[in-house]
Amino acid sequence: MFGGRPEVLLLAARGGQIRLVTSPQILAELAFILKDKFGWADEDILEAILAVGHHADLVKPRQKITVLDDDPDNRILECAVEGKADYIVSGDRHLLDLKNYAGIRILRASEAVSKLK
């Protein structure tokens, strides 16, 4: 559905090779981006959200983090901390510039796929 390296990672989560963690806030942001930025149809958005949600551990972050200026990026950090993630995989430059947060490495999808091999 997503193609490229993100799809490789989603398939790895589906196959149990990696653990995917998300939150309601991240799923809502994903839906917004797919609609607003990419013009996806509502049915396709729902399918994408269900696909991610089905193969992910859903966490509800209790800690509020305000490290970055872009608030949705802070939601990613909150989810990773709450979900005890080893890595954050992102193409977002604000997150990538951090390189690490609370002992959680921040990688590009290409780096994460390389770690699978």
C-alpha cells in the first residue's frame, strides 16, 4: 500500500520480525496527511490506518514531550518512549536532526531496512 522501504518495514512487522508501535495521535496524523497532502480517498485512508493499526502495538502516551517545535513530531517521541522503542523510523528532518532521544535512535527507513538484513 505504501511502497518502497516503508512497505518493507510494514511487512516485517506483519511477519513478526520487528515490533511496530503507534498511538491514536499518530494514526490521526497519518489520516490527516494522507487526505490533505496526498489526496487519498477516505476508503483508502481507512484501509491504511487499519493495516498499520492491525500490525502495531497501540500505546497511549502518558508523558507530554515538547522538545521540537513541530507538535506532531513530539507525539512521535511520546509514542516511542511509552512503547519502549529501540528505534524511531522517520523521514522527518526535525526528528532525524535529533539522531537520538531518551536512548532511542532515530533512523531513516533505508537504515532500518539495512538493519533487517
